[in-house]
Amino acid sequence: MCTSMKKKNTNNKTIDKAKKLFMDILRCIIVQIHSIFDCVVDFIFGLYYDNKAKRIPPVKNPLLLDSAVTLAEKIRSKQVTAEEVVKAFIERCKEVNGLINAIVEDRYEDAIQEAKEVDKLIEDCKDPSTLKETKPFLGVPFTTKESNEAKGLLHSMGLICRRDHRSSSDATAVGYLKKAGGILIGKTNIPELNLWAESRNNLYGQTCNPYNITRTVGGSSGGEGAIIAACGAAFSIGSDIGGSTRMPAFFNGVFGYKPSEGMTPLKGIGLRKKDYPDSMAEAGPICKRAEDLAPFLKVLVGDKISKLKLDEPVDLKSLNIFYQPESGDLRASKVNHAMRSALRRAVEHFQEITKSTTKIKIPGSEYSYKLWRYWMSQEGIDFKSDITNGKSRANAMSEIGKLISGTSEITLAAIFKLVDEDVFPKDDPEWARSVTSNMKKYLLETLGDNGVLFYPSSPTPASYHYSTFFRPFNFGYWCLFNVVRFPVCQVPLGLDYEGLPVGIQVVAAPYNDHLCIAVAKELERAFGGWVPPSV
């Protein structure tokens, strides 16, 4: 009896090993086929685009290279006037926008007038240093995406049917930055309704990457990522419901930050008429320098600042560092050599600091896109109505017919979204909630209050325009952290052999945003951070 049971157990183990071996081989085959497919896509797109490659011209005015914090200090201390700073950034916008198409509406004249008023305020102020507390970004020019409301400016959401819609008030986050002294100089391009991984629409056209105008800037804050990298603004307000701040920050080689859940006001972000405390979305900073992240975040979170520990010192040596080299989603592209190298350099650097780094696999990370798709259905967004500005309910077959006849007012990306809504089955709520809960539990237990995760920003650097249609599941690398609602910082780590930005995401447990920012600063110190596109 015992011999029989032992033999049966041995047979079962052998079968299990054989199954595992078969699945590993099958996985390798799928990964290789996908890699070949990606190579073919890049080769074909390269035939069309490579002879059109171009970078923006180099920066001539050194003021444009400064952080927002540095500019604010120079303005307060009268080393330079706000008018001079604002005019410098406006001239840069005019210089590069013909190439990258990032700014879709400007307010240059109004901004210059506001800068003159700032200079008068400083001149009349007996102690300008007191302005640092009340108006930390006094006189510093910023931009925001077209989907973030700004009083008197267009708010079309990239839709032809909303082409003349103007905002009657500021989004709360925009108002916070204005109150902090920031001067809005323009609004930037987005995809329709912020729902695509490229910033292109039928109203404003396509935004191009300043490092190579044949490459994507990402979405939905793509115009923001491009204009910040190009030194057209000192910093900007993005928004992030599925990577919309971090993706463009990565593709354009700058810092992008998604705070802990519920920290930033959402009224006026997109089509939201009120704040939504239970949402995957957050407003967040996009900037060239890591030193801007914490001061900017303090402004954006308003009276919720007590929930964060942004001024708490971080002992880097005591941090627990974890890393994951890939998501595990077979539908996503293989993480290429440049991106693996960027992650490895960050891990090795912190191995020297902490003497310990641990490789992990988040349970369920291979379902990132699928999980995000489910949780988006819980956001209260009615895409089929919103895409018509509430005039009717769009449907896939009708829009496909219009596309064929040349009468559709929406992009192919929006039509794909309609197909997803109308054709593909919905995800199982019980499954999605269970997997999400397990992911959160695992990450909370792993990271604790002193742990940081390094995660790839994307399988590859910025790809050719339109090629995103052939690799939509790469999006999962960003949306995973919207699903679990953890704070995450996109950190630039230089350029690859083609001169395109690489980087990683730095993740911490909720309300430990200070850990993300401390690590981002150290990585910037070690590897240089943002690299000007014209270098």
C-alpha cells in the first residue's frame, strides 16, 4: 500500500514537472514570436519614418534649464525678473512648437502681464523671503493639459464636437498652482477624452517627441511631457488614471509623479464636475528636476498634506529595495536590452547603498491591463456618451461605417474603444476584485513603511507614431499601479543607443510618497536624470 502510494506520488510529481517544462517552453516560443513580430513592425515603420527623424534645436537661454524651485528663488531674490523668465519660456515654446505641436492654446500676452505684476509685488514687498511660504512658485511659468480646466481657455477634450467649449473656472489643482504663484502660459495636446496611449486627435493633430519627432510622446499628458522636455515650461500639471502622467514623462525623459490615492483634487480634471475620492485617477507633477517633486506635490494636495510625510528625512541605507524585471504578460512586448540595463543599473546602485536587493513577482501583474479594464468600468465614465458630448450614444458599427465613408469625427483609437465596449465580454467582477485584493495585500506586506519597488517603465523606449496600435498591452506596465492605487514616480535614467529616454518606475506603499521622491533624487544624482533632447 505504501509502495503504491509512493509510486503514485512520484508519477504525479513527474507529470507536474513535465507540465511545467511544457509551459515554460511554450512561453519561450510565444515570447520569441512576439519579439519577431515587434521587430517586423519596427522595420516597416522605420522604412517610412527614419528619413524624417529630427530633434529640436538646443537651448540657448540657461534659465530654461533651471528647476522650478531654482527659478522661484531667483525671482524672489531679484536675480532675474519674472517677466524675463516668462518671456524666455514663451520664446522657447514658439521656437519648438512647430516641430512638436505640444501647445494647442497659449495665453502669452496675459502671462507676460501677470509676470510684470509679480515683479511689482516683489519690488513693493519689504521681505520677499516671506513669499516662499505663501507663494512658493511665484512668477514661474507652467502649462497644463487641455483636458484640465483653466478659466477662459479651451476645454474641448480633443473632440471636434466640443471645439469651441471654454472653461468658466479653473480645475481645483490648476487653481492651487496659480495661488502658489505659478503663471499659466498655455495648454497642451491630449488624445480624445484622455483615453489613448498617444496624444493625437482630429482637432489639434499629433504631438511629436522632442528627442525624435517620428516617435510617440505617449498619452494622455503627452503634450505636457513633450513641452517640459523641450524646456517650453518649467513644470506642469498632468493627470493619471492609467499612466497618463508617467507614460509621457517616460517617453520624454522627465519626471512624472502619481501620488497616493485620494490625495489630489479631481474637480475640473477631464469632465469631472466634482471631486471623486474613490478613483484610480490623481493629478500630478511633470518636471525636469527631482527637487521640484515634493514642493509641487505640497501645492497639489492642499489641505491633505498632513497625510503625507514629505518633510520626513529618509535614510537610504535602511531602505528595503525590491525589483521586478517584467510584468509576465505574454501579450506585452519583451522588455528590451536598454530597459533591462536601466533597471539593472538602478538595482546595482542601491545594492551598494543598502547591501540588499530582492527580486519579486507581484501576483497578478500579468493581468494588469485586464484588471485596469475592469476598474475603469467602476469609474462612472460613460465613454459612449462623452465621445458625442452627450448628444447621443455612439456605437462601434456606426462609427466604423462613418470611418469607411470618411465622415467620422473621431479617431481610430476612439473607435477601438467603442469596439471594446460593444464587442468584447466584460471582465468577471469577483475575479478582478479578488486578484486586486491579493496584489494589494502582497505589496503592502512586502513594502511596508520602508520598502521601495523598482519596476520597468515600459518594455521599450518611445516607439514610432501609430505603432502603439500593434502593442496595446504594453500599457499594462503603467496601469498596474493605478489598479492598486500606490504612489509611483517615473524616473529618467539617460538615453539609449538611439538617443531615446530610458527610465524606471519607483513605487512605495500608500502615503509613503516621501520614499519615492527620496529614491528619485538619489537616482538623479547618480545617473544624471533628465538629458536635454538636443544633446
